[in-house]
Amino acid sequence: MKIEVNFLSPKSLDEAKIIQNELQNKVIRDDHIQTVNYVAGVDVGFKDNYKMTKAAVAVLKFPSLELVESQTALIPTTFPYIPGFLSFREIPALLKVIEKLTIIPDIILCDGQGIAHPRRLGIASHLGVLLDIPTIGVAKSLFIGKHEEVPLEKGNWKPLIDQEEIIGAVLRSRTNVKPIYVSIGHKISLPTALEYVMACLTKYRLPETTRWADKLASDK
């Protein structure tokens, strides 16, 4: 897989903002998806008091959600934790682990935000643009935006809105359980992103893609 590796090493927050503003203009917010045979989840954990970054990718056959390939990569952490700039901390390791794949996923679900981000370039959008692969942001917590209360039954959702723009969906992925936050990453529309997230859910709050990647990244 050819990976675009520019836009990864800002020397300051001002430079990081410039990179995010440039890349957000490259985000495609409608469907550019062919037949989906494989979906993947990616996640990142840290070791040695955050000095090392461990990235994981799990590829599942779709729609059966059978695990068919997994990889991990461990590299030195090169960027501090700063809210809104997560991608610069995690993507270098994610690119390394994705390079190892023998099965190229058709869609990647990221443990984080897509365009539900102040500069509309969360980790899912950043990764999607660099890889030129459809991506979806599936976050466990709210970062920005407001929404109405989501009905308690699984499958219900409400728009996530920031500055009068719909930036994602707040999805009840399991009845009577806290919702998750779905947003466009790259090359996918919000309705289609919701369809694939729902298709990757089983009896848990998080999609199977995320659950597998989280286990791998955290050695669970």
C-alpha cells in the first residue's frame, strides 16, 4: 500500500493548525465506496510511561465480522498529548501498522473523531486523506458540538451540530447504554457511515472493529 507521509511532523501548534486546515479541504464527504468485503478497526495504546506508541489494526470480513488479519507496531512517541491534535500523536504508528497488512480494508473505523473536530480534521479524517481510503470516526465521548437527547433504544440517533453544521451523529449503539459519536472520516457520507457502524455492532456498545483493535493495542 502506498501511503502519503507528509503532514505528520509539525514543529509547533501553529504549524499543526495550518496542516489541519489544509488537509480538511481534501476531505471528501460523500460516498466513494466500492464493494465492501473487509472492514478494519484501528486503535493506539501507550507503553513505558507514554514514551512508546503501540498501534493496532484488525481486519474483519464483512458482513460476517470474522477476524481475518491483525497487526501491531511499536514506535517511539513523537508528539505530546494535546486535545484537538491527537492525529499527530497517533497516526505515525498507525501508518506503520497499516503498512504491514496483506489484506487491504475497504473501510477503516477509527477510535476517534472524523470531521467532528474544531478544524474538521479529527484522526479519522486525517488518516483517511493520507491513505485515500474511506474512514469513519467512531468516538466514545463528545468532543465538540451539541445534540438532542437520544432515545434509549438501540439504533436511534440524533444529529451532532456545531456552528449550525451537522458534523456527526450521536448513535445509541446498545439499548440503555451511553451513545457513541459517529462522524464522516473520508470518502463516505454520514448516512452510509451510520449504516456501516450499525452493521459492525453486535451485543456491545462499540463496533467489533474497535473492540478487536482495542484488545490488540492494550494487550487485553
